[in-house]
Amino acid sequence: MQQPSLSDAGAPLSAAQPVIDAPAALRAVQAAVAHAAGLGVPVNVAVVDAAGLPVGFARMAGAPLHSIDIASDKAYTAASFGLPTSRWTEALAGHSEAVRQGLVLRPRFVAFGGGLPIMEGSARIGGIGVSGGSETQDEDIARAGLIALGLQA
């Protein structure tokens, strides 16, 4: 059997993907925690890189234990789709019922507020997720993390 001919022989088989680094992730976590403390809301804050892998995390004293995984999943969802988790109800509205019901059952998928993608220019470099307050508080706290990096939500 003859091997297929590759017209791009010698071309790279990988692509560089920028990701948030640990110092930036930790600055975002620290800023989010400081903002949450100012609001008097104990939360969990998670930052993941563009592949959804953990880069930074903090749990404030008194933050709900279940919120540890929820914060991580919010960050993962935001990083994987590049969409704030609060926008999923709107985003799914135009899809079939099968998609609306099926996507929300996927492991680690979160469709409520508190997760934001981390964008550096047009590159998605990670996600930040916050859990422990209301959806609005969680998203506001996550936004504080982005602002500390000089980024917008």
C-alpha cells in the first residue's frame, strides 16, 4: 500500500497558542479576592489557561465548598468558548432544543454568571471564574481580576 503524499512536507504540525502565565493569573486572583473582600462576599476564584488547565486559585475563608468546583468550571467554560458564562441563556436561545438541553448537561459547562474569558487583544489566553456570591457579584468580582491586568471583560 502506498503512503499518501503530503504536499506540505516539512511544514510545522503544531501552532503556538498564547496562554496566561502564572504571575498574571495570580495578580487577577489577588485583585478578585480584594474586590470580594470589599463587598464582604467570600468567594472562590479560579484562573485557567487557554487549554482550561488551572493556573491560579484562591478560596476565601467562609466561601462555599461546592463553589470551589463551580468557580473552576466557570473559568473552564469561559476559556473554552470565549463567552462570558452569563451570556449562555441568550446564546442558546437561537439553537434547537436538543442543543439547549444537551450542552448544559456537558461536564464542566456552566451557563450562569461569574465566568469571563481572558483576552489579550484577539487571543483568548484563559478564563477567570468566581463562585460564592450572586451571579452579578461573581461576574463583577471576576471583572476586577481582568481590570487588574489592564484587560476588559
